Amino acid sequence: GGEEGGGGGGGGGAREGLVLAMAREHFGPKQLEVLPLGLSFPLLEARRACRHLASPHWPVGACALLAREDLARQAQVTRRAASISLSPGTAPSEAPEDDPDGMLALVRSSSLRFARDLRLHEVRRLLCSSRPIPLRSVGTNAEMSEHDLVHEQQAKLALLCRRTMALSVGRGMFTLASSPAELVESLRLAPLDLKGRTSPKAATVELDTSAFPPDHLMWPEFHNGCASALRLSPPGCGPVQHGELGRHWIMHNQPKARQHAYAGFLLGMGLQGRLNSLANTDVYRLMSQGHHVTMMALLVGMAAGKRGSEDPAIAKMLCLHIPALHPPSFTELELEVPALVQISALVGVGLLYQASGQRLMTEVMLGEIARPPTNELLGCRESYSVAAGIALGLVSLGRGSDPGLADLFIEDKLGSYMHGRAPVYSSPDGGDGMAKEPTASLATRCYRIREGPRVNVDVTAAGATLALGLLFCKSNNASVAAQLEVPHTVHALRCVRPDLVLLRVLARGLILWDSVRPTDAWVNSQLTPSTGGGERGGLEPDSTTLRLARLNSLAGACLVLGLRFAGSCNQAAHDVLHAKVHHFYALRLALGGAAASTEGTRADRPTVESCLGTAALAMACVMAGSGHLRQL
């Protein structure tokens, strides 16, 4: 030992050899303590020098000798992961560097945090969309023809492909800002493999897309492109390789075929603030292509990059695509704006003027919630109204009690949009104070829908509810929250769609922020009654209206808990939401059972599925970033 110590005072290679020899002879800290100082000093010096030069490939004993147990755990995880494939059909000889989905770098960089299990590898396997979908063989029946067998196989494959199309959203959240920006590399989009593979013979089954609409891959490709952009590190975060990504890199990566994926990529780059580097000529070139999804992504992305800045250049571009902001001399025939672009421009206005309380935008967005029907918005009136409501809530976020907006009577008008009554208020000019009906010009008047003087609450209620919740967010204003009370009588339930009950509970929770409690008692206080209360002429106690309204109110209460305790890992909130998720899951199982309960039998399956997803998403918000195994 003394001779090795004397030779270890040289270069780094000698020190490493000395440490490895000590580990091989099981020479640890206890043995070093009993040695004389002249003999132990070279050994301690070699141990100190190699502590920062150790490699994960070193033996476990050497890592323990250097007090680097983290390297030992990383080596164990790497060796364990090498023996486990991503999916049941993965070949054992597959190269470990094969990473078409862009998740391998995150798994490796986070292996020290979750070193005792393979939860990250399991999440990567679940979010992988680049491999054929494992397809179980359909049970053969003697009376089933080959045509029926293929038809049933295609039905199962189409159902599984719907899951694959939605994986990009989860992958974007999983790999958020996990990859350094490489200026010398082109954009890499994860593939969407919609093929199936049977287990006995490993035969590939192609999905028959003849029954699907031509644009069935539009939004999956869009989300896939957005996830690829969000995987890059934002400007100023993480290591910079060969410089920051600029306008030339963004324009160079425009593909010729996957235009919807490039539109999603533009939105992701805008959310990171990278679209601010685009020149006016680049914006014009993208907008003049006439691709609606690209125009939508560019408007929202550029507004998100300048969120809350009221940038005049972006404001002019957004106002150009909103007919309500055009001057009177501007005829609508000069610029035909697609409905999708109009809706995205509204959202962009909300982001650009966030929390500014800008009076003109507030007044225009308030009127657009109840915009009269027009010929170009026949198929998306509800979407337009919701976008206007969200924009109004963002522009005046938390400024519902602003004295400068008091003469707009926002609260009264939003109440009329939710409940259908005509708002009455004290007019400053001494008039009767009745709200004036919005009128459409001859050029934009709809010739297929004629509505009376009453407000169509089926169109305006959702947007008005969200706007009211954002306007008075965290204000704890009890008088405003009273307008969002859930219906407690059968007559009131008849006047409100069940899905709007969820939005009411959500908006009420945003207003009464400080009163939200992670308890079953608070959740039960937000629910609609389960019986009709014995009213004459009312509905039956087990009617569909009562049941669906109660399910939606429960889902809304779960969503409020998820937002209120997002990222806090609050154990009480997690336990409450975990119980509600199991409740909705039991209802979904009861729908297909023979001996189903009354509630499970009569509840519509889409409502139960939607409520289950809402509760699971709320629980994920509470435990965000924790990698909670029970929830996974």
C-alpha cells in the first residue's frame, strides 16, 4: 500500500489506478484511518483528486470509496435500462441512440432524480408514437367471415390510433425545454406511426383511412410540431450550441409536405418568444400562403411572445384580422378573413393586452361575445364567443372593479349573456338603461339564421362565464360569485345546460380563490342537488338532467382544486382528487356492466369520459413535477 501511495503522486492516470486498486482490495475509509499520516496522505490525495474525475463506468466499490454514490446509481439504472426495451415489439439489438421521439435525452439527464426505478422509461414507452401499435389478435369465430374479421380488426386499430394521435400533447409537456438549441441541426419531428402489429406473426396492419375525413391528421400533426418546438430550450436557458436560433433557422426549416406540423412548430416557437426575430417580410411570406392553420399559429405565437406589451406592430396585424376593429370605410369584401383566423386573432388580442385594462379592446371584446350570426361564422359561433370571452378576461384580468371601466356595465352585460335576461342599469344620459341590441350590416348579415331580440345563451353563456371568472379572479367578491351559483332547483336546471355547470363552478372558484379548501365538504358544497326537491311539475329524482349536472359540477370542483393547488403536491388535495378519479372510473366501468347501478346505467358515456379526464388532469396539476408513482 505504501509503494502504491508513493507512486500515486504523479498524473491523473496514476491516481485513477490507485483508487481502482484500493477499491479492488476493499481498502476503504476505515483502513485509511489506521494508517500513519505519511502513508495515508497520498491515498487521500488520490481520492480527493479523482472525486471530480470519476466516470459512471467505474465499479460500484470505487464510486463508494469516492463518496459518489450518485454515479453508482446512475450506472445501475443505465445497465437496467439497457436490458429493457421500449415496447413489447422492440428488438434487443436496437441501438440505444435511436431517439426518434426526442425523449431519450430527458430520461438520461433525469436518471439521478429517479434512480431507484424505471418510471421515466415507462412514461417514455407510453408516449412513444414512432412504433407500430401492438394489436391483439381478434378472437376467431367459426361463423365469422374473413371480411368481418378484417372489419373488427380495423375498428380496434382505429380506436388505438386515436390514442396515438393524442400522444404529442403529453410528449410536449414531458420534454418541455429538455433539449439544447442546435443551430447546425434541422428541425426533427417525431413520426406518427398509425400502423398496427399483430402479436402472433408480427404482421403489420395498415389503417384504412377511407372512412376518415381528408384532414383527420391536421390537429395531430399540429400538436406534434408544437411539441417538437417546446422540446427546445428557451432563449437564455440551457447551453447554447453555435448561437441562438434566429429567423433564418426558423424559415429554413419550413417543410414542403407537413405544413400543419410546421404551423404547430411556429406556435411553439412563439410560446418561447423566438418569433420576435422574424422580419416583416418573413411574416408577410407566411401569412400570404393562405394556409389557415399557419396564419392562426403565427398570430397567436407572436402575440404570446409579446404578452402584455401592447406592441403596436403586432396590434395592427391582429386588428387587421378582426372585422369588428375595421374602420367604417373598410368594406368586408376587400379582405376575407377565415373564421379560424378571426378566432385566433381574438385570443392574440387577449394575450397582447393582458391585464392592461385597455378600454377599446375591452369594449370590443365585450360586444363580440354576443356577435350576431354571420355567414362566415355559421359553423363556429360558439368558438368565436368563447374566444371573445377569454380575450375579454385576459385584457381586464383581475380588473373587474376598475373605476375606469365602470360605465361599460361589464358585470351586468355578462350576466345577461349567461342568464338570457336583458340587463337594466342606470344610464348616465338619463335614458331607460336598456341594453341596445347589436345590429349587423347588410354586408355581414346572415341569411340562414334569424334570431330575435333575446340573447342566445347557448352561444354566449360559455364565453361570458369564463370572462366573468377572469375579470374578478382572486377578488373574493361574493356579489359577483352569486351570479355563478350552481342551480339548486329543477326549474333552474332546466335553464342551464349540464356542461355549462362545470364552467360556473370553475369561474366561481377563480373568484372565491381564498375560500377553496382541499376537503370533501368543500367539494360537496359545489355540487348540484341529486334529487328534484319534490317540486310539482318537476323532473324525476333520477332524471338525466339532474345526474349530468351533478357529474359536471363535481368535475368543475375537481378542476378548481387542481388550479388552486397546482404544483404544490398538497397531500390533502391529492387524496380528494384521487377518490374522485376512482369514482368516475367506477362509473365508466359500470356503463358496460350487466348489473350496472342506476347512475352508471343512465349517464351518458361521453359525459363520464370527459369528467374522468378532467379529474385526472386536475390531480396531475397538483402533483406536477413530482413523478408520483401512485398517480402514474
